[in-house]
Amino acid sequence: MLTVEKIGGTSMSQFQDVLQNIIIGNRTGKELYNRVFVVSAYGGVTNWLLEHKKTGEPGVYQKFVNNENYIQALDEVLVKLQNINKQFVDINLDLNLADKFISDRIDHAKNYLRSLSDVLATGYVSKPNILLAAREILASLGEAHSAFNSVNILENNGISGTFIDLCGFNDSEFLTIDERINETFKNIDAASTIPIVTGYTKGTEGIMREFDRGYSEVSFSKIAVELKANEAIIHKEYHLSSADPNIVGVENSIPVGSTNYNVADQLADIGMEAIHPKASKPLEMNGINIRIKNTFEPDHPGTLISKNYVGEESRVEIISGTNKVVAIEIHDPSMVGEVGFALQIMEIFRQHKVSYILKSTNANSITQVIWQKDKHQALIDELKEAFYEVTVKDVAMICTMGTNIAHPGIMAKATNALAENKINVESLSQSLKQVNMQFVIQRHDYERAIVALNNALCVE
């Protein structure tokens, strides 16, 4: 049985636990093998190289974009990476070898970036393409660093490991992502070694062009499909749970156990990714189940995501949401009965490259919820110019999800729980598939709503 397993950045930062809980565990001899590990950069590293994923705080990439001193910024990152190396000396990382590897890789990256900067200065090439190349180069450094270290630690602990570097730093082959993965794994025997693979994969199409920070999960998915894995496992620092334990408390946050790809897509749509939706589709289509496991509870089976799972009992499996959204309501008396009126609204959204995550309507109003980061004044101004009345309001959105919630009374139970806690529903949406009930509420009620719904619908 071959598994392809991804280890997230927060878990990688505690590689002592990864080594004992995931890689070794209770295994001996041949039991250690027939597993391929795709690793993320250590926690925070990609933020330093690109920008902070949540706050947007700039990293080295922005220095390059602004033609500032990106060389010095890379030197500062190198010091941080070598400090990370020191944390793993106790589990037999060869510090000199590890420091030399990442120092050489960053020197190589500097040369690439200098060349790109020189070409950019000529004005003869497309700036977006040059910047994308720089972003790809910088992103790859984190995964190369963690993968090299991991193999070195395995080898020094008497376990056969193989460094699978998909970053393509030392070759000029014009391969697509799929071609690179196919070529790389032709001669790898996972029955006798543990391949440790970079989460970044170099390809002519540019893995970040479409997937940006979700690229490591895309590599993981493509590798699992290429190797026809029996199961794809994602190791995180938490369980996929009924609700965020930081909000409802660990004792009230219940591991989901089983769900399906449809629910996983609902989670991804509100930014709570079990797996990037464009990474999950190939796995779903090839009949490969995903298991989400907690790195620090290795004996727990985790949550299995499969294509056709439907819970035996009608129940809500997950409460989630976000308080970083905006509701935009278009009210226009001329909307009633006019064919194609909504298309006029969507055309403006399309022009501004903004997608909605909830939509609800009545006779003369359409409400759409978008991400806070996508609220641009130009979009609002154009909507106000085109339609009778436009209301913009900062809100939160709460979702109750499950594979079997198409049952009389669940909606009522949810709304009653909110009402009992004096939380007003501003707008709501549910499709015929009935896997996700979405409630728009005031932002200051967000955490109280999560607790109320989790207690009413998930905690027995």
C-alpha cells in the first residue's frame, strides 16, 4: 500500500515530532517505506520570501518588485534559515552541510534575480512575466531547504531517504509540471527509500500563476495521481474539526471523522481549506481518498474525505466561516421580471476580477458577499453609477456544513440557536444540494455565532 503524504509548514517546524510521530512511529524495517512525503517550507519561511499570507506584510519579493535592496533582504532570510537549522542539531542534522546547502541555493537565486532585474531594466520584455519568474524562484527556496534537511536527518538516524528536488534549479529543461513529476519518479523505488519531495515544482506554465500559495498541495496532488497512491494523507497541526478549537474550546471541537469532497469544496470557498480545491479535483477524479491527520495525535485516524460518503444520520459536521467579508446589495425597482438583470451586475464584477462567495435575491434586490480584500472603490463607484441603490456593509459569514443535512428541522435549529443568542441573520443562502447553509451576520457577532451553532448542532 503506497501513500503520498504532505506535511504542512507548522508541523515541519516541529520536525522532532514529525520524525517520531509520522515517519518512525511504531514502524520498523520495511514498514518504514512505501510512503512519499511532500514537504512545505518551515512555518513562516514563505512569508519572509514572498509576503505574509494573512497580513500582506512584504517579504523579499516586494523588494525585488520595487527595485529595492533584495540582495540584503535575502541575506537576512539566510540568517533566519540557518537559525532554523540549529534547532534540529539534536535530531542529528549535519549543521555544516545544511548551512552550506541553503547558502549555495540562495547565492544561486541571487544570480537568477540579478539577471531578471537586468532584463527587466531593458524594457524589452513583459514585466508581469519577469515578476512571476522571480516569485517562483523565491518560493522554491523554502521547500528545498526543508526537504534537504529532512533527508539529511533521516539518513543520520539510519533511515534511507532520498531528496527529490522538483525545483529545477540546476537544469534548463523546458518541462511542464506533470512532465517533471513523471520524469523524476521513473526510477524512484519507494519500497527501499523514503522520498522527501519539495512542495514546489518547476514547470513551464508556472505553478504559482494559477495556484499561488496553494502550490505545495498541487504538487502533492499531482504526485499522488502519478504514483496511483492508495491514499493521500495531509498532516496538519490540528484535526479537521466541527469548529475552530480556538473559538469553541478544545473540549467542544470534535474531529469530523468522515466527510466528502463536496464539503471540502465548501470549506475552501470560505478560505478554510482542508485542501486547495484545484488540488483536490484530480484526487477525486482518480478515486484517491484524502485523510487529514493531526501531527501530534498520531494514533488518531483523522478525517477521511471521499467522493461518495454520506453520513448515516442527518447532522451538521462542520461549523466555519469568516469575518473578513463584505455584503454588497443592489436594489433597483426595475429589476422585477427583467431577464438578464443579474447578468449586468455580474459583468461589472467580472471586469473588476471579483468573485462572490454568497448570493441571495428577492424581487428587487440582489445581495452578494465578497472578500474584504476585493472591495475596491472603483467597483463600488461603477455599481452606484449603474444601479438605483447600492449598500455596502462589513459583515461576517457563518456556514453549517454536512454530507447529510437535507432534513426538516436543521435550518430551524440553526436559526433558533442564533436567535436565542440575539444574533440577527442579515441574509442567508442554501442550494438544492443542501450541503451548506450560509448565514450573513454582523461582524461583532462572529465568534458568538460559531459557539452557538457548534453547541446546538455538533456537540451532543
